[in-house]
Amino acid sequence: MNTYDNDIGHYAIAELVPDHFLENIFSYLNLRDLKNCALVCKTWLRILSDENNDVWRLHCVKRLAEEVMKSDLLSNLATYKSKLRAFYHAWSPYDCSRNIYIKPNGFTLHRNPVAQSTDACRGKIGFYRGRHSWEVIWEGPLGTVAVIGVSTKEAPLQCQGYVGLLGSDDHSWGWNLVDNQLIHNGDTHGRYPILNNCPKYQVGERIRVILDCEGHTLSFERNHEFLGVAFRGLPYKKKLYPTVSAVYGNTEVSMIYLGVPADG
């Protein structure tokens, strides 16, 4: 029997293994190995394409805090796989100001009460292609400046005083929720959104950030209402990371990656 016949035999055997056995085995593999398993045969692909089966449930149980699984924080994520994906895209404990730490739930940053300091944090994963969306929930006082948006790795994460750090240079783009001003390269770029009597952001509201790396735009939604394009001409083939900057002591901000934004 040649190598080709051996491979065919292995695939045939693989397809005979009961689904629940395979799900249990897959739950012990890392994500890269799971991606390779999906290429083995149609049966394995079918199992791994089910985002709510035991494979993804058990991975969530192993990696996500029980507290966050039971809370409303991930309520807009319908499957176990989407929750796991959000965890891997959440705030980075290694890419933030020294005055910020990430809470045990993995999704929420906490800014320590340090006077005369503005502090920022980036997500773990940046994007330079495709379309992406995530939610930001400000769960404490905004203070005088509270900015959400995107930045490259070159943007600073801490500075003296209370300023719009996100948007203070050519490497970051932000929307200040306090005064509804857009900020980039140290300049304000007008009020946003351009709506009559636009209500101010209320603590606890979910703001959806939409990054289009193909159209090079950054937009926002609030309460499922599209607020329009905030920034155009974002850099080409440069990784952009979800970012916020905060000034208020003990404020907390959560970020939930959602994936490709829904159109319409």
C-alpha cells in the first residue's frame, strides 16, 4: 500500500470516530492545532464549525473566568467560540500604562487613582486588513477626558496631565466621549456625531467601534444607531489596535471584540 492509500485509510478511520469522542479530544488541543484539524476531513470540519458544541464550551471553561461567563458582559456574543475569540482579542496586560491593570475577568481594565496622569491601553490584537467591530463599555466616571478609538504600536500609553492622549499624535485616532470631539495628531477634527441635540454618553452604554481596513475608515454606533464615519484615510497596511485613554481614578472600561460588523 502506498502513502496515498495510507492517507485515505486514515481519513476513513477518522470519519468513523463518534462525534462526542472527537469533541472531547479536540477540547485538549490548542487553537492552531484545531485549525489544522479542520482541514483533515469533512467530518472534522463539520464538528469544528459548530461554534456551540463541547469543543468550544470546554475551551471557554478552561480559559474564561466563571464570573464573566455568568455576567451580561458577553451577552451580545451568541456562541462559545465567539466568546473565546473575544477573550483572545481583549485588553492586553502587557500593552498598557503602568497605572492600568486588567481585572481577572480578562475584559475590563482598571485605572488606578494617580493624579495628573492620562493612561491608555491597547487590545491584544491589531488589524491591517478586513473589517472589524468591538464594543466599549465605560463602567466608571468619564472625568474630563475619556477617549475611545484606535492606535498603532507607536502611540504613547501614558503622559502627564489630563489630556486627550488617544489622538495626541499621528499614530492614534480618538473620539472624546466627554465633549463629543474627534482628535487626531493633537488637533480636534470637529464634533461627532453630526446630529442635532446629540445626547451625551451615559456611563454603562455600549459603543460599537467599526474599523474598516479596506475602506480605511473608523466609525461608531450607539444603541444600534450608526453615527457616521468619524475618520477617513487611516494608514494602509499598518496594524491598528483597539485603544482607550482615561484620566479618572478607579474608572473601568471593558472591551468586547465582536468580529465582522453586520451591514444594514
